[in-house]
Amino acid sequence: MYQRLKKYVLLAVTWSLAIGIILSYEKTALAKQAHEKATSYRTVTEIHDWGAAITKIIIDLGEPVPTNSLTKETFKVHVARSDSRLEPSLLEQGDRTVKKAYVSDKDGQPAVHTGKYAVLEMEVGPAVSLGAPLNYDEYGTGLNAWIDSQYTITQQKDMITKKGKLSGLVVKQFTGEKRELVDDFTIKKGIYHNIELAYASHAPAKDKKKNPLIIWLHGGGEGGTDATIPLSANKAVSFVTKETQSYFEGAYVLVPQAPTKWMDGYTGEADGTSIYKESLMALIQEYVSKNPDIDPSRIYIGGASNGGYMTMLMIRDYPKYFAAAFPVCEGLNDRLITEQDLEKMKETPIWFVAAKNDTVLPPTINTLPTYERLVKSHANNVYLSLFEDVHDTTGLYKNNDGSPYQYNGHSSWIYLYNNEPNAKINGATTSIMEWMSKQSLNNN
């Protein structure tokens, strides 16, 4: 009897322990599922000298945590980058470096005591490809495109909250992104001379005066039907920064996008014509007409590479429309410019920008001979900034030997975006933006 009772007691205890373990496991699993459902992440993209980079990840933790509960070692960040245009689509994957981490509010601003969100600031740089949200399809379309960056953020260290430990988070749900400055533009499309052009535009704050218009024409890799690409593949958003806008006391900015390349001519590429010229001019004129506070005497046009080529065509074929032009590493071969063309071009003040080591569109056959001919023809408002090369001037990025990071010599638009070209004008050192802001058809 005693042995039988002992057996029943042991059996009951065993079942009780088993049920407890199962319930504990289910509770843990449910808690983990709850964390997985509650947590999500957003990304922040910023445009740097070399282009777009995902600089921050904002994690919704699902519950508030104290500000001292988070360090840069709390989470591991893994990303897989894929481009649907390619086969196979996976470009690369790997772990990104977290440079700084802090608890924040929903907008990513540092919290004072507690916050429900965590901001992870990521390492970025011209050679850190894991952070790039764009991909240039060099051997296919020859165009940039936004790609799919799938992040998996895995918690490595516990976070202590008022409720206890917060641990085991695996964050995979993407809930949106913010693109700094890019989101400040309006994106539209229109039909102009039977060609659809996408474009990005930005209007200054309303005031009681007329404002100038800056037109920027993108390079060969930024064509297509998404006008955020010309803003993001390099730092074209610089035209709406406070620094640049301050020179113009508020300027409109218009960034048209060619469906393919501005250099596509009627008989071939870069033949001295463009199939988009009339459409582009129609877009510009429509935009000006729809914004009556644009000052028609202060319309400036510039562009890089393909866009520099198109800039030269526009001042050649529409003389006295633009108050100034700023072609960068432009590709209109000097042999295609007649003396009659030159006489038309010199009616517009021009500031050329290029680098000596540009092998894509060598200045020796494009920018330099044209500039020299303009000077010889007594063009009285033409300047040239010819750099030895294109390198980082911020001090942030260096080569292995400690020297400034070296960009491709074709990337002289970097100097323009940072307003680094300057010249002695009337005895004073004057930057390109300062010069441009003073140009007017009324003065010319």
C-alpha cells in the first residue's frame, strides 16, 4: 500500500513539473512572439558627397527603457542588399558597424529619461557599400536605382527596464524610411513635346519678393522615371541646404530627369544635339509660368557630365534666357562648337568646373578648349575651376596611407555641391554660389 502511494505521489510530482516546464516554455515563446510582433525598425537615409547612405536605424522596442540601458554593443545589425534588376538579385550581405546608440523618442531625438525607441547610428563612407540604398547597374541599364536593403537587428545584451529584463529581440519588420532633404522636394511628371519627363522641385518660403530659380541637370547614371534618383545618387540636394539657399535669400530648385540620357542625340550619343532639348525647355517654361514669383531675370542652369553637356546646348540654343550657367565635367566636345555657337554661348555668364584627371570626359577635349576660345573671344564673365583631382576635403575619409580619400576624377561635382570653386573677382575671393547669386539678365 505504501509503495503504491509513493508511486502515485512521484507520478503526480513528475506531471506537475512537466506541466510547469511546458507552461513556462509557452509563456517564454508567447513573450518572444509578443516582442517580435511589437518591434519594428525604420531607416534614415542621408545624401553625402559620394551619394546616398543609410545612416541610422530607429528601432521600436515595444516598451520604454531607461536611457542608460543601451550601448552600441546592445544590437548586432545584419543587412542583405538586393537589386531586382539583376540575376541573381543579391548584391551582398554582412554586418554593419554601429558607431553610436541611444534611447530616443519616435522621431529619433535623444530621450531625457526613458524612451520606447533606440537609434543606431551606422558607420558610413564612400567605401562602405553595405550602407548604400542605391545600386549603379554598370553592366546592364547603366542607371542607378533604389534597392531592397533587408535588415535583421538581433539583441546581444539585455536591457534593464522597470518590468525587468528586455532580452532576445530579433527585429525584422520594416515600417518606413526617411530621406533627409530628398523628402523636402515635390516629385511630379508631365508630358512635354510628347515626351514624359519626371522632375523634382523645391519652393522657398513665401516672401514679398521674386526669387531666383536654380535648374540642375543630372549625370548619365541618374536617368529614368523616378526623380528622387537625381537628388540622391550624388548630393544634388545641396541646393536646398541653408548654406546654399542663404546666398540667394531663398531660391526655387528644379531637377528634371531624362528618361535615358541627356546626351542621346538625333544621330548618336553626344553628337551636339539632344532628343530631350525641346521637352526640357517646355518643362522649364511651364514651371516658371506656374510660379509667378520666380524672377525671370535670375534663372540659372547647370549640370554634371551628361547634364553639363545639356547645359551647353541650352545656353547655345536659348541665348539670353539664362542669367548664368555652371557646367561641371561637361561633355560637349569642343569640335562640335562652331564660331556662331560660341558667340551665342558667351552671351551667358559661365563658370566651368572640372578635374584634370577626369578620364570619362577629359577636359582637354571638352571644357578647356571651349573655355580658352571664350576667353579669346572676349567673353567678359567666364570662369574656370580646374582641380588637380577629386578628393575628400572634409577630413573624414582617408586612404590607407592616411592621405585624403580619392574619388574618381570625373566626380568634380563634389566640389560644386560644397561650394569650393572660387575665383578672384574685382580683387575679392568669390565662391561659385556667391557669383551665381549676383548674376541677372538685367546686369548682363
